[in-house]
Amino acid sequence: MSIKTSIPSNTRKPGRYFEFDVTSAARGLAPIDRRVALIGARLTAGTVAAGIPTEVFTETDADTYWGKGSELALMCRAAMKAGKKLARKGKKPPALWALALADPAGVKADFTFTVTGPATAAGDVVFRIAGRTLRAGVANAASATVIAAAMKTAVDQMLADLPVTGAAAIGVLTVTANNVGVNGNDIDCSVMSAPAGVTVVAAAGVAGTGSYDTTASLDILVDKQYHAVAIANHLSADVSDLKAHNDAVNAPGAGMFTIAYLAEIGTATTANALAVGANQMDVVLVSAEDCPNLTGEIAAQVAVTVEGHDDPAANLDGTELDLYPPPAASVPTATEIETAIAAGSLVLGVNNSQDQMTIVRAVTTKTAINSVPFYNVLDLSNPRSLFYVATQVDIAWAIAFDGAKQNARTRQASVDVTYRVLKKCEDLEITHHVDDHKGEIVAETDPVVPTRINVAVPASVIQNLHQIVSVVTLFVEG
């Protein structure tokens, strides 16, 4: 071992000299503060314009910055729910940033609740908007018009948590999406119950039109590293945008190591087609058929939940999310789950108490190479572990080789530093078999660029345990 000091070799004065090396992170691992970015639509009432990445700490911040009830503010609220759940489990939520999209030309979706009456008994109209349960008190003999007005009051009392505003007319409550665009068509409106003599029918009205283009917003998110990016959109064009963005930020030399998330609440067939179209280890497609939540809320919750686990190899099977469960008929069957995972969809199920959704298995969309099945990076833990190892190696190299020369000593040192990082990762159960692959850590001078060292880093990452199979043998004995 060669001990290097900063005392010049031509110093001749006698004495005892002490200096301090505080760069011992080169021998260990550096803490990584994780960051998640959300992209969605804003309202003109918001104080932060489109295209400005802004850190957000509270629900009030989100409402102020992007408008109460906007798509982006609701994504932030959903993300913070996931963060609070992580905090209750002793985990540190990732830092939350958000970026508003520029408004497209388009129309706002609306929905109607048509009331008939009068009521023949007092009670409540119980209805839902985007999974949120609302109650409107109804007096005996109340007319349809009075009941519709009471329903509007219930909407007005929850504006901060709803993606709509309400207007009451003669026997009809009309709720209109806060943002223009096709995403408004995803808003789920339904009626749970009504007092005797009253019927309420929910129906889709005007369809929302106009699509938000995420390209420019994603281009802005190169200002810093975001470990995850979640968007509200879920069209094939959005998948292409995310792939192009990640190709850039995860390219050699960029090293920003980002994973993108989007969600689909349509049929499993639709979700699986989007996943197959993505087919990339850094793109996650969440399939949540008929989940009442907004797609942006779903993507945000999954992204924050994943990034709230410092251990990149964490097993997320069965992890609960603060999302409203779908109707019983839409809960995925075992066959549908198998099909979804094979297609690269991160499918959501329902917990045992039937009140929240769960991650069945955290997977990426990478399932094929040249149309041939390929599942080495199907589990999301695998690319996350690779990104983690690469980040730690990069930090260690930056510390160890500042101002280094290209010689045999540096090449050997790069091997030694890499080995130490892999062993530390092994201690954390992120990598394993490090000593088995020690001989494969090789540093060579590039055959074309003499000032470059090429280093082989064999990262055998630990796999998640998804199945335990037992054979229970029946013994019938006298």
C-alpha cells in the first residue's frame, strides 16, 4: 500500500507533521438522497408557471403553486400520502419536486348526476368522484332541484381534494374537470345510495379533448438527478417520450439513472400493450384496471413508494398503496396477473381487507430483446440495484482519482476501489458472489483513446424471493 501525503517532498525543516484524510467514503458507501419529479397539468390560479421544476413540501404548497384541485396538485397530495406511509414505517420519503405542463388547446370533460324525487324519507345521497366519497344530506320531501344543490355543496366542501368543480341546475349536478384534456375522461363518477323516493344517475357528458405534450417538460428535467419521474399521461406517445428522455439521462456520460412511471386504468389489454411498446428496463407501466384514482395519482404513489426504499433490492411484493380499490369484478385474476407480468405490467391487486390496492410484483417493461423473451431485468430491483452500484462506484472513483494519471498504479487502484464498493454492497445484501467474480474486475487502457481506462464491473445483484413452494403430503394411517 502506498501512503500519499500532501507534504511537499522538498520540505527540509525538521518536525512532526499531521494531516487529515476525510475522504474515507472512497472505502465505504455514500448516502444517497433520493428525488422524485412529478409532471402534470396546472391551473391558472397557481403561482408557479409551467416549465419550472419546484420542490414541494406540503399539500398547501402544491395547491398554491399549481392551483387547488389541479392534476399536478392532486398528484402531489397522492405522493405525500405515500411519503407519510413510508415515514410511519421508519423510512425516509424521497424529496418531491413537480413541474407543470403547458396547456394544450382542448375541452374539459364533464359528468352529470341526474336526480329524481321528491324524497319520501330523510337520508343521504352518497356518491363518489375519483374514488372520493361525498355525502349530501336530504330532508324528507326535498325536491330533485334541492337535492342537486345539496350535492353541489358537498362538492364545494372538498374542492382541494377533487379534480372537478360543480354546478347545480334543475335536478342536475354537473361536475366539470378542472383541466382540459383527455385525462379528464378518466374521472370516475358513481352513485352509492340515495334516500327513499330518490334516484340519482351518473353519466359521462362532454368528452375532454386535447393532449398535454410532455416532451418539453422532460427536456427541462436534466437540471438535476431525479431518481424517478412520474407523469399523469398514459398514451403510446407518452411512452415514447419517456423512453427518449431516459435514453438521454441514463446514457453513458450522463449517469442520472432515472426510472419513469406512468399508469393505465383502462383494460389490462390496453395496459399490457403499452408495456410491450415500452420494453425498457427504466420504464414502469402500472396497470390498475378501473381504479377510481387518477392515473397521475397512481403513478406518483408507486414512484414515491419505490424510491422511499433506500435498499434498491427491496422486495415490494404486497406493498400497500393509499389508492381506492376497483370494483370486485375488476380485481385482477391469477391468470390476468400472469399475463400482465409476462407483458411487463406492474399490476396492482387488492389487500385482504379490500380497502387499498397493493403492488403484486414490482416489474419493469423490459421483457424482450429482438422479440425474443428476456426477463433478466424484469424485476424492478435489478435495474435499481445496477443504478445503485454504478452511483457508488462513480462516487468512489471521483474521490480516489481526482487529478489521477493514466498508469499501471491507477489501473490497479481502480480495480481495488471497485472491489471495495462491491463488497460494501454485498454487506448490504445488494450484490453477492463478489469474491467469485473478483478476477473479472479488470482495468485496461482503451485501445483507441490512450487517456482512457475501461473497467469491467461484474455486479451480481441479489434477486427478490417471490415464491415458496411446499408439498403437503397426506398420510392416512390406522
